Amino acid sequence: MGNRRAARIGRLAPAVLLASVLVGCTESNPAYTGGDGTGSDVGRDGSGDVSILIDCSFDPYCNEACTTDADCGPNLYCGSSWRCQAECSPGGTECRAGWYCEHGFCVEDCPNVVIDLTPVTPTVMLLIDQSGSMTERFEGTNRWDAVDDALTDPATGVLPALEDDIVFGASLYTSHNGSLGGEACPLLLTVPPALGNADAINALLRDNDPDGDTPTGEALAAITTLLTATPPGPGEGPRVIVLATDGEPDTCAEPNPQHGQEESVAAAQAAYAAGLRTFVLSVGSDVGAGHLQDMANAGAGLPIGGPTDAPYYVANDPAELAAAFDEITSPLRTCTFIIDGDVDPIYWDDGDVRLDGVPVPYDDPDGWVLTDAHTLELQGGACDTFLGPDAPLLTAEWPCGTILT
């Protein structure tokens, strides 16, 4: 089958993961040197090209009746005359340069072709309420600092743990008396989504303080526009918004009182229609349960007041806040990879996929599958192992001639 070489795929460099896949090339060699000169059979590839057979008396299966190549032992093949024959001999000189003898016929020595295997990576946009009430006490700290710690603490924060697997961005939103203040509304401070963004998002929170109002609907609409302005790239997974707020919403037109519930729900519905799931997290218990449920359903594409309720999250202390962020974001990691090229459907199950050298079974609930010709997915236990703390290396290869480019 030619040379085989596995590529190392590791989570330390998630943007581009490599797999070596053999491509090419098994076919008849119509130009031989040596042989008996009879030209007595068609080419091994069935094309009808005349191939020169050699005297196969070096093998006891020579000229024996056969129905498959297996009937002819390791050195001969079953020809169109249903007899064991050969176009070349083991160690012989019948095959031209760059070809070798396998099972009695000449095949091209396929080169290894390295292709990109890109992980499907989700995007999470953190939409964080910057209103003045975020300074309120929160179990030994305040709501603002608790959000910062839950997200970016180097030891326990969600972003340092997941920033290599998830594309994170963040936007702070507020207003200064809405549109009535003479400024733009909403006021947004944004770190664009990127891998490895924990430090940048920490600086965003550290360098800015809570101040102003809560135009949640307008802010959610602005983030939807931001995220949908660029179409998904290769290997880009789901895009979601995580809304962290501590109060009922107002609007740019009416900053006081807080009557922005309808606008916020409509914005979450519009975001879902644009392909963005919205999760809602209340920092403290000042947001009404009814509005949180409506926002959760709108963000998940479910009817408001319908028979099915989407989950929403309420955190009343820093530990609950950290747990909520983790519960929302951790399941978004994927074990799906885009192959640069298409695997011939006939040979899907010929792939050799391994984690730290241990074979992973094909088409198994705890193994791997191809969901289409260019998408590989680890399932069940294999996915858990890949995403686990040991960060095993993933390798994948296919035999010669099975990758279509």
C-alpha cells in the first residue's frame, strides 16, 4: 500500500491539526522491462491495456485455477483468465522506477500527502451588563469582580481552561441615560472573538467600571449584527451569546423605568433566527423568573410560554456564578474535525484513527465516524478522552488511493 505516516494532532495547537493521509495510486503499470513478452493478459486495473506477464514458475500457485487474489498466495494475483499469474516478482526488476511489486503486479509507490484536519471550534460572545448595579455586594466581593474572577481567574476561571478549545469574545454594554443622554446607545466596549482571549477579556473588565443603564435588547441586537457580519469560516462551529445581567432591561428610548423586556425577548428571537443561540445568566436575583424564562426560550428558538422550557441560570454567589459559566460553555467544545479532502465512501471504514497510539474503533458509540466525506467525529468515550485533562494526541490515516481531492 505504499508508505504510511500518521500526523500528530494535539490540543496545544488547535487552530491547525495535521493528519497524514495516503493518496494515489494503485494501478497497472503498462510499461514493464523483462517478462516473457507474451502480452497475454489485460492490465491489472481492468482497463484493457495489454500487460506483459512473466514466467511465474517461481511460485507454486503459478497457473492454478482461482476466483480471487487470495487463492493465489502472496506473490501472484488472479487474472482475467481465472488463473494465478504475475507481472512482476518479489525483489525483481520488472517494475519501472517509482513502482514496486505487490501481489504479483506493479503498483505506484504512493507518496504521503499531508492535509489539514481542522477542529470545529465554537464561538462564544460574552455580553456583560455594565450597569451601575453591578457594583452591589456579592458574597464578599461585588457582582462585577465576581464576573471577572469567574471568567478569567488563572487558576479557576472558565476562559483560561477553555480558551484553546473555544473562540471567546466579550462586550460590555450600558448607556448614559439612553438616547436622552446625547451619546450613542447602547455603549459597547468589545474584545473581538479569538482563541487565547482570556487576558484581553480580563483587561476589558479590569480597566472599566460599572456605570449607567441596561439597554439589553439594543445591545443584543448590536452583537447579533457584529457576529453575523462575517460568514462562518472553515471549521467554525456554533456561535452563541452568553448574556450576563443583574437587572431588568430598559431601552435606549426609555432608560427609566425598566420596561425593556419585550425588546430584549424580540432581540433574542432575532438572534436565534440569524443562527445565534443565546443563554441568559442572572448575576444575583434581581431579574424576574418570568423574564429569564422568556429570554431562555427566545434564545433557544422555543415558543414563549410554550410547553417546553429552555434552561436559564441564576447565580447568588461567586461559586454559583463560576459553575453557571462552566455549565454553559464546557459542553460547547466539539470533537469534530474537517478533513482537507474527501474520503472515498467505499473506504470510510479503512481509516486508522488513534489516541496516543491506541486504536479508536470505527462506527462505535465510543469510537469515530465520518459524518460525511470530509468530516471526522469522535464519539462518546473517545471524545471524552480527547477533551480530558490528559490531552492525548490524535492520529489518523487512510490507505493509498482512498482520498479524493
